[in-house]
Amino acid sequence: MLELKHVSKTFNAGTINEKVALNDVSLTLEDGDFVTIIGGNGAGKSTLMNAIAGVYRVDCGSISLDGQEVTKTPEYKRAKLLGRVFQDPMQGTAADMQIDENLALARRRGKARGLKWGVTKAEKEEYKKALSALDLGLETRLSSKVGLLSGGQRQAITLLMAAMNDPKLLLLDEHTAALDPKTAAKVLEITDKIVEEKKLTTLMITHNMKDAIKHGNRLIMMHEGRIVIDVRGEEKSRLTVEDLLDMFTKVSGTEFASDRAILS
């Protein structure tokens, strides 16, 4: 579903501020994989995701989505293949629009537009059912402005919107980082449910090692623009935070330097 071959990206090349963000990264995701990504600051996690989404043009290498070469395809054309949830709950929704209007926008993404009612009665029933499954009481608030909702409620709606049209790949960029622990746990529970029900191929960046181990069927750790750890299946399910730290020290020759990831 996703294939990266020898992808590299350097910012400010040839200057004093040169930063190698991705260094010869190769990665393959099978259909239905749920991969968590962890690493310290500057490891290359967000650059990897932005390269996949087309936000950054890579210096070399190739990127394919669902068998389609997209290395030079602009971001707006890749968007129809992707669903994305950002760290900031304000980014994924239109604050001044109602819940049902936001969902309708997501439903019509990539489709021809015409002059007709913005949200039909049948759609409202569909949205009520989808919101009810979130167990947040939002199914009775279809006409509420999204800007009045809590961060967790907004992220849950953004997740619903991102997954609505069954994207080829769902990108979750630290989508619980701005939430309190209880709300973050609820959003992750909703994430697992949506990914499992829709069988979505998913990449999730997280700063939390416990979450990286608990969620998904595969875990990769990045360091200095490279993938240094890649575990899956039973091996991943048996991992502890201590195991992960030991593995990182052995492959990188240095200690993991993110207290935020360790202490979360």
C-alpha cells in the first residue's frame, strides 16, 4: 500500500543550517498495516510523513501509494489517496461550521460539486450513526459549531472525517499530543476502532513509547533521519519500554534522549 525506496531529504543544503532530515529511508507497508513511529526530536518522523503527503519534495528516492508512483505528484493530487489528522485539534476542522457541515465537506472530498442542499436528511442520519459510535454524545449536537467543542471531541470528528472515504493511507501526526491523558486515551480507543473496522493502512507518529507499543501491529523507531528499529507481530506485543530503550542504545550507539517519550 505504501513503498518508499531510498528516500532522502536535506533542508538548507550547503549552508551552516544544513539538516539531514531523511537519510536513505526505505519502508514498505502492506495493506492493513497499522504502524506506530517513535523517535526523539529531529529524528525525521514528521518529515517522513510530510514527504509521503507531498508537503515536501524529496531530494532523491521514490514514493508509491497503492502501486501508484507519486514521488513528483503535488500535495493536492495526493490528498485524494490520504486521510490525515494533525497534532493541533484546530487544524482538521472548520471551526465556524456545524458538525454535520464539516462531515458533509469530508464526504464530498474529491467529488464533483453542484447546487443542492448542503446536508441531506439521509446524510444527517448517517452522521448521527457514525457519531454515536464515538460515544461522546455528539450525535445529538449536529448543529453545534465545531469551534465550541473540546480538543478531544474535535480530534474525534477529524478522525471520522479523515477515514470517511476509506483513504488508501491514514496519517496520524501526534494527534493526541495536545490532549490530556484521559482524553488522549479515548481518542486512541476511537482510532483503534476506526482503523480496525475500515481495515485502514495507517501510520501514527507518537511521542509516547507505551502507546507506540500498545497500538498497531508494527513499530518503527527513527534516529537521525534513519529507521533504526522495525518490529512487528508477536515480537512487538512482548516489548516493554525498557526493551525498546535497550534496542535503541545497541543500534544507535547512544541513549534515547527524549524524556517526554520515556515519561509519558
